[in-house]
Amino acid sequence: MKKLLSLVLALALMMSMVSIAAADVPADWEPFAENVSITIPVYDRGQAGVPNVEDNYWTKWIQENFGDKYNITVKYVAIPRTDVMTKYSMLAAGQDLPTVLMEYDYPKVTQWAADGYLTTFNMEDFAAVAPTYYNRMVENNQLTYTQINGETYFAAAFRPYYDTTYTFQNFVRMDWLKQVGYDHVPVSTSEFNEAMQKIKDAGIAEHPAGGVMVTGLGSDQNYAWRTWPLDEKEWAMYGDYNIPSLGWEPNYKLLKNENYKFNAGLINPEYYLTGTEDEKTNFINGETYQYGSYISASMDWLTAFYEANPDAELAIVPVPTSVDETYGTNPGYRTDNPFGMMVGFSAFASEDQIKAAWMYMEWLTQEENLYTFQWGIEGENYNLVDGLPSSVSDYNGDYKMGYNNNKDYWCITVEARQAGTIEDVISNNLPHDLPQDFTEDVIAWYYNKCKVRDAGWAIANALFSVSMEAEGEYQTTLVEKYKEYRDKLTMCSVEEFDDLYKQFAQEYLDAGYQEVIDERAAAWEAGNSTHLLNQNAEEVDLSK
């Protein structure tokens, strides 16, 4: 039986560590006597218009400025963003894992530890090689998350604004809304469905709500469908989004609404064949109302949208602030983890390779190096405006950066670019050469999100300080079953839905979900989990 281990909240270790001060890479760094080769993973997102992720100007820049200096050969390996676990499994089978393994989600990295992919290490040794990186973990209370069952497996990247993240935005057709009588963007479920029906009835779009295939892992996050105040035991049992909570009331409400939209013709009847790139294309072609994306200074799909729809007007979906009495939805949302990438190291790597990887992480964390990797070359990728970098959003020259300003490379140390105030940061992470400028909209969105968070609607998932064996054993099976059941529940008739939901929920429990939630409940009852914080949510007044 494979064990899925959850992170031990080792506060005692954090308190006992001695902070090591450093403003630069350690003075005792010397080139390796013999060349050391390390491999770093980088997401391949299948995005058109970005350089080869394994070989481009910036991978060469790393080699020339870091690798050559210390006699380290730095290679990159592409990891498909939509099939991370399969790729790592294949690499492990061939004993060809990259030196670094990194991911955002607990279940993935702890599964690697359980499967023997990762080595343990001494955090004091890491601190000696990478003091800047280590000190930042101390300052942000991140050492809590670096251990599994008392053994150190991870370093934690920094995630600014983790509980009010503004970097993903949903763009909608404001011109369509105006055509059917709206002067605002609907945010409640009932008003959204009403607006989609009006757009459909007006002949503007056949299936305006679009739709995309369900991938299983991380699908159907139901935070906004939960009943407040939250029950802490239920939160601990069902709250994790990596195994969808089929059978829990919030999931029922969410899928009931999907079933309604499908039967009303609001959703593309072939959504289950529609991938994320198809979804984007449908939006660009004027077939769907909404498309969500991470923002960046260069957003090729927005450029393509305005070229295809020169008279269109877009808007950003506002932050929800109230309960929808019709559907029982609310402003609740999942916060990100208080860290970015969880960075582990291959069980097949040598001591020199692991040290070289630590050096790579420390070198990238240095302000000057990180600045160049994030912003590029002045006069090419960015210009200085009032002393702050401003990206050239349509840059397509020799120094063209990877997806989202090279993020999939520098995410090993930090999750977002920062320069100046939050207003400056947001402005520099948006394109400014489009018919519409969304800077003020995203700034307002961020501050409204802060108000919603402060009112108690932000939800962090439970973390457990004991091994969770059932998750490791059943996660893959449950995710695949959920995909199957979810599509059938979406496409069945309205009259069939309730009986079919009960049937599938029981089959899901029998397939292992009962063991998963029982294990979580036992851990919560024994005091081996985190607790809900500030969950007595209040109404939010954005006018103040």
C-alpha cells in the first residue's frame, strides 16, 4: 500500500533554527572541480508563441551567468502542465528524474516522497549554501511546511499576496451584456444564468456559457457553495480540492447548477471534448461569453481577441460580496497556500548535484539576478517609467521571454514579480497596448478581495500532521471516477439528476472515498489538523 504522507507542522524545528544573515551568495562558493550537471523542470503549457521551454535565450543566459561560473551544466526538462504526475512517473521509471522536483500541491509532492522519488536533507546544510532563500522561509514562517513525519524533504518558495491573489482574472463580453439590458457584470449564480439565457435568446451566442472538459484533479472547487458558518469537521473531511467531494452538499449544489445549464442549452453540449486551448479559441472567435486567464504584461490571446472583435468591449468579473439566496452561493473562496512551489530533490541525485541545485536556487533569489530573469533586458523586454520597470507587452525579439514573463523558471524561488507598490505591481503585470486597459479594474478587484478576506470569506484547506494512507491509495481511482460521474450528472435530464447523484455518491464512497473521509475525520478528532480561522463571515460593503 502506497502511503500519501501529509506535512508535519514542525513548529519546534522552525523555532530552533538559527537564522543565517546574507545579502549575497556565500563568499566561499567555489566552482566544482569536476563539472556537475543538474536538471530543472519547467512547465510545458502548450502555449503558442512562446520559446522552446528547454532551449531558449533565457536558458542560455542561466548557463552563461550561473552555470559556467561554477562549472555546473544546467539543463531543463519539459513537464506537461496538464499531466504532471504521469511525466514524473515515467522519468522515475527510467531513473531519470530531474535533480529538482517541484509542484504547488501537497498531494503531489507528498506522493513523490511516499513513492521514494525524493531524498531527505539537513536544513542547516541548505541554509549554509542558500542563506537568502532560507532566511526568507524563516521570515515567512514557511519552515512549518518543509517536513514529512519529522524528516526534511522540501524548501518552500515565497508567495506574496497568497490570500488575495489577483493574478487570475475572468474576462467577459460586456458588449453582449449591454445588448440584453445589463449595465453591470452579473456575479450571483441566478443572475448569471439569467443573463446567459437572455444572450442565447437574443441569438448572440448559441451556447454562451461555453464549457471545458473536466480533468478531475482540482476540478469543481465548491468553496462558494458551502453553508456558513462552516462546520470544522466537515471542512477537514471534505475540504481538500484535489479529491473532488462527490456526495457532499456543496458539490451537489454545484453539479445541480451545471445540470441546469446543460439542459437549458447554456453550455456547449460537446464541452466534454473541449480542451483549454479550444475554450480560448471559442472565446476569441466570439462564441462564448467568458474566458479566464492569468494576467501578464503580454497576453497574446487578448491581442488575438481584439483583432478578431475590434468593436468588442470586455469587463472583468467583480469580486462577489453577498449570498445568492436562490442557489445558496456566497463570496467564499479558496486561498492559495502561504508558499509557492514546494521544492524537493531527486533520490537519484548525487550530493554535488543537490548542492548545485541549492546554489541555483540561491543565485536566482539574489535581487539583481531575479530582476533580470523576471523583467528581461532594459530597452527590449521593458522600459523604466518613473524608476520602475514597465514591460513591453508586444515584444517579439531575440530576448523573448517564456510564458508569463518567464514565470515557470523563476517560480522556484518566488511566485510573482514585485516592483513598487501593489498598484505598480498590477500595472506592470498587465498589457497596455490593447483597446482597453484593465489596470484600474484589477487594482479595484484586489482591494475588494482584501475586504472580502477581512470579512471572513477566505478558506484555507486543512493540513494534517499524520500520514494519510487512504489518500495515496485511492486518489487516482477517485479522480478518474469523478470525471466519469461528473459528465453523466451534467448531461442527464433534470428529472434524473437527484437519483443518479445519490447512486454515484454511494459508488464513490465504496470506491475509497469513505476511507479517505474517515481517515481525515479521525485525524481531526485526534487534534492532528489545522483549524478554521476567521470563518464567521460577514456581509461586505465595498463602498467603504
